[in-house]
Amino acid sequence: MASTVSSRRRRSLLWIVAAAIVVGLVYLMATASTGPVDPTEVTHAQSSATIVFNAGMIVFREGLEAVLIFAAVTASFQGANKTRRRPVILGAAFAFGAAVITWFVVQAVLDAASSLGPRLEAITGFLAIVVLLLVLNWFVHKVYWSQWIGRHHRRRRTLLARAGFGATVGLVALGFTSVYREGFEVVLFLQNLQLQDGTGTVLEGVGIGLIATAIVGVLTFWLHARLPYRRMLILTGVLVGIVLVVMIGGTALSFVELGWLPRHDTPFTVPEWMGAWFEIYSVWETLAAQFLAAAFVVGSYYAAEYVKVKRPQRRGETVTATRSTAAPETEQVLS
């Protein structure tokens, strides 16, 4: 028990330190000088289709995770407990509304910071990359995501053993926390896209992502379809990985043009359409940043596979590989 508490404290401390580092970097960017390029000349707009795809894909990815967590939490609400799904569903609805409110709050903050000019786009790009690196870190995903579900399972069992108003409020909170984290991540990600091409373009992608998420939700909860959730997570992970590489290219170029990174042009010229669609430019620094991001995503996947499967096998431990075909009851979806 003591070791578990100590482990939780270490993890909490790591998250606090990581958050403090991010906040410190954002402050440095907000107060940093720019040059030698005129900040008003920093322009490298993505195509609208790319922004729609990026927004739609991240919404669908996070929506898929929300569906899986919600399915895992409510899977055992059967028989006499079936009516107790209602407060959990209500909490999930509140979470969706809270995510929308969060969008407007963040927009108000960005409006207040509009005097930062191009630095603001660089900052939102940096924050979006942090979110994507967290979403696509397969090692953290397999450990932290599973622990997140496990925590919800324990809370659900405790609440189902209780009755009364307090238990109902707890179930509402359970539904809220099952969904809001994913919505909050989406809000942070979308800000950079909104600054690049406006709200209308971003909303197109959000609409597509929500429709795809709704289809998965209908198949999961109403039709009880057996979906290959693990494969879906991997496929969407690959696609969001492409989004990450694209966004890093644009953000790295912003850093170069603001004078925060050096610039070394390549001896070859990249076609303009690759810049508009994939943010690939004839600059070594941007190409290096994109390569490192791709290596990080691929490397974290193999690191997670090694820790969860190969290392136990080398130790002679039995590893049961379960392919999820239904809404997950536990963390089997990632096994």
C-alpha cells in the first residue's frame, strides 16, 4: 500500500514538473524578442483541406478514446443497476457542454493575448504539439490510460455499493471525468488551427470528427457491434502521427522566422504544394523537427510493446495477448 502511494506521489510530481516546464517555456516565448525577420511577414498558411483533416482526425481520435472509456465504465450497469446509467450519461453530457464552454474561455484568453501577434500562433502551435506528443506517446498511453480506466472502475464499484443523493452526484462526476479530459485536449489542439484559418474551417473538421465518433458510439452502445478497437486506436494513432508531423513543420518554421531557431536552407527545393499540404519546407531545421517527431511516435510504440510484451516474455512470464472485439470491460483494449 505504501509503495502504491509513493508511486502515485512520484507520478504526480512528474506531471507537476512537466506542467511547470511547459508554462515556463510559454512565458519565455511570450516575452522573447523576435528577429531578424519582421514578425508581420511570417506567413506560411496551410491549405484549408489540411486544416479540416487535422481537426477532424484529432476530434475522432479523442472521441474514440472517450467512447472506449465511457463503455468500460458503464459496461457493468446491468439489471438493477441499469437505471443508474442515467446520471453517468448526464455527467458525460455536462462534460461535452463544459468542453464547449472551455473553447470560448480559451478563445477569450487568446483574444486578450492578440497583441503577441505571430508569437501567439507559435505558442498555440507549441501547446498543440505538447498535446499530440502526449496523445501519441504509446508508452504513457498504455500505462496512464489503463490506470485512468482502472481508477474509474474502482470509483464505479464504490458508488454502486452506495445509495442516495451522494451516490447520484458521484455517478454524474464519474460520467463527467470519463469524457471531459478528451474534450479539454481537443480544445487545446484546435486553437492553433483556428488562428491559421479561422473558426469556420476548424468547425468543418470538428463536425466530421463528431459524426465519425457518433457512428462508433451508436455501434458500441446501441447496436453492440464488435469493433476492432485496438486496430482502430493504432490506425488513428498513425493518422494523428501524420497530423503531428505536419503541425511540427509549420511551428518549427514559425520559430525559424521569428528568430528563435537558426535557418539553414537545403540544397534542394521542396515543391510549394508540399508546404501547403504537409508543412514540408526546404529548411533543415523544420525537416529535422519533423523527423524527430516521427521517430518519437514510432519509438514510443516499440518501447511500449517491449515493456508490456517482450520484456515479460524474456523473463519467462506469461503474456496473454487479447484482441478486443467488444466494448472493453478493463484495459484489454490495449493489451
